[in-house]
Amino acid sequence: MSEPQPREETSGEKRAVTMEKIVNLCKRRGIIFPSSDIYGGLGSTYDYGPLGVELKRNVKEAWWREMVQTRADVIGLDSAILQHPRVWEASGHLQNFTDPLVDCKSCKQRFRATDLTEPRCPACGGEITESRQFNLMFKTFMGPVEDTASTVYLRPETAQGIFANFENLVDTQRVKLPFGVAQIGKSFRNEITPGNFIFRTREFEQMEMEFFVKPDPAEEERWFHYWVEERFNWFAKYGIKREHLRLREHAAEELAHYSRGTTDIEYRYPFGWGELEGIARRGSYDLDQHAKHSGRDLTYFDEEAKTRYRPWVIEPAVGVDRPLLAFLIDAYDEDVVEGEERIVLRLDPRLAPIKVAVFPLLRKAGQPEKAQEVMRVLKRRFMVAYDQAGSIGRRYRRQDEIGTPFGVTIDHQTMEDDTVTLRDRDSTSQVRVALNALLEELGRRIGWER
Ligand code: GAP
């Protein structure tokens, strides 16, 4: 199951952004906090603050729109985190969802054997133990008795909820091949070496889609390439530079137990190239396994061919947290506006946590009241910030730093002719817009319909 560690970049352009800058910005502005902060944090778990939760909602929305809402061949699902333990027996996770674990005999640090380049401890040079297989699933108990019979697992992937519901979905939804089932939800893995902020954590969210096709190599090939391209373009569409993305095919020994071919979409993080998303060919592995273990048929009836079979599966599987991190990193910029340095997050407006900030230029002459009236109207459509503290330049900077794409300023002219200035975060240019056209103009600029 070992996923390789991000590889260090050896060449290419220098980037202003570092992980330290991203982590600091996230903490300072309430995007992401270390979890249980007042108790010193808990082994790489994180909490999303008021801005982070909006960003996360928007990343999920961008995925759901593309993968479900705007398509005719994909349906949604929200299955439980706790499944019958036999799900994990059938799926092979109890047996195979393991990483090879080694300990340092001197400093006691633990590593994944596959991450070590030498047979010594990378921290202190000490001798390391033989490697042993460590299952990554978190265990808990269902009900008051804590014994083997009541052991259940926190799901390590959302995918199995889809396979376990295959019969329910086919029976109730009148679906025809090829079709997909998409789901977003939390997954848990007791990772040996979490790290790099939200890149690898023990609790994270996934956005997965199982795309069922006829069991035919040509169909599998066609849809596999289709999904690799679709998913690559999704990242570019929402703001990741194409030169920061690349495809990497898994070597045979890296493949997960259920996969007979996987291509990763990798992103160039400040710490090196690392996985964003994996697109796997799962064949009929999962349906076959669940059929065997549950005694159910789990076939699909092909009306045209008048025959039953278990479809094959192409699976584009991505986290929420990793793309969110990549969107933040790619959006991060520092420039100089009117002689003053600023940090600006050039997030796609669709992803930006706050879409528009409303400012009264002065804290008098009816401007705050007017600005609050404007804010109330805009709030029905968008996440809106209101700020009347400090100079207008400083207020713009505060919004630039969190990626707010538009600023609306109410000034003395507004009080006379009901127009406002509309400022663009990236160009800092301003235009005058009539208040009765503002909602439409903002809707057009933020536009999900692109
Ligand atoms: N159902 C297939 C599956 O789970 P995976 O490659 O193990 O495949 C899919 O996971 C995606 O989930 C990864 O590409 C990554 O974006 C995210 N992911 C996996 N483990 C993660 C972790 N420990 N922390 C954060 N994200 C993780």
C-alpha cells in the first residue's frame, strides 16, 4: 500500500512560496489550525477555520459539479464511515492494507521501510529492526463490549461503500453502463509517517468516483484515458499551472492490492513532486470479492446483449485536503502595489472563501449604513466580508491575503448616484458600477458556468 514519499525537486524555477509561508498564513488568517492546539496538537490532525471551511466547501463543490451535477452518467452516494467488518475482509484491506514498518533501535523513531534509502536510521544513523507489516486501518468497538466480535474499522477509503451498495444502486436507479457513482467523505489511515502539513494526515477527506464499464479491454482503455485527461484538466481549470502538474504511472510493485494499473496526477509541492490524485483500473476485483464473501450475485444485466456480468471499474480517487493545499500554494504570490508589499492569494473566484468584501470609505456620512445594506443584499448570494477598520489600502491588503477576488467601496459618490467602486484583487483596477447592476456583475465575474 506504500505510497512513495514526495520526491525532491532538483531543477526548475525558484518559487517564492514555501511551506512555512503557507502554514503561517493558514494559522494567522484562520484557514487551518493544528488540531487540539491548546494541548500541543495531536499527531498531524488539523482543524479548518472559518475561511478554511469555506475553501474546502468550494473545492468539494467544484468536484461535485464537474463529476455529478453537470453529467448525465454519474450519480451520488453518501455511505457510512463504519461498515460491516466483512466489507474490509472482502475488499482485502484487512489482509493487504499494510505498510512495512521499521524502528530505530537507538532513537526509537519509526519509518516505512520503503522510505529508507539506506539500512540505517535516517535520524540518528542507528541500527534498524527487521520490517514487519502494519495495518493502516483504525479499529474501534461497536457496542459496550470491547472484544474481537465487536471490532469495527474506520473506513480507509470511501470506495467500498459504493461497491457494497452496487446492488441497491442498480436496482433503484435504472442506470445503464457506463455509469459512475461518486462520493465525498472522511477516511482514516493510521499512517506511520504523516507530515508535510495537510499532505499526509491520519484523518482526511476523499472525493472518489467508481466508473463502471463493460468488461472489455478496449472499453477499459478508452475510459481510463478519458478520466486521466478529465481529472488533469480539472486541476488546471481551477487554477493550478499546467507546468506544476504531471502524470506518473505506478510501477508493478507499487500497485495497491486491488489495482492492475494506476496513474497518479502529481503536483509540484514546495517539498517536491507528490501525489494529488490516483486513477486506478480496479477491474471487477471489488465486485467479485463482495460477491464471493456476501453470497450475492452483484452482476449487471446487459439488456442489449441479454447477458449478466460484473462490470469493470475505473476509479479517479482524490483527497480534498491535498488539492486544497495545491490550490493555496499555486495561488500564493507576493507583489508590490503602490510601493507597498502585499501577499495575495490569486485563487480562482469560484474557490475563494470570501467572494466580495464591502467597505465604507468613511465611518460617517451614512456610508457604514449604506455599506451594510449592500452587504445584506450580496450575502444572499455569496460569502461576503465587511470591514470598516483602518485605511482603505490596509483593508484591501487584508482581503488580498485571503484571496477575496472583489472589493466594493461605498464612498461619497455612492450617496449621490447609487454607484460603487468594484476593485479586482489581481489587477487592483477599479471600475464604477451601478448598485442595481452589482449582483449580476459579481455573479458573472465569479461564475460557476465557465
Ligand atoms: N480508493 C482508492 C484510494 O483510496 P489512494 O491513492 O490511497 O486511493 C486517494 O487515495 C487519494 O486520497 C490520494 O490521491 C490523496 O489525494 C488522498 N489521500 C490518501 N491518503 C491520504 C492521507 N494520509 N492524507 C491526505 N490525503 C490522502
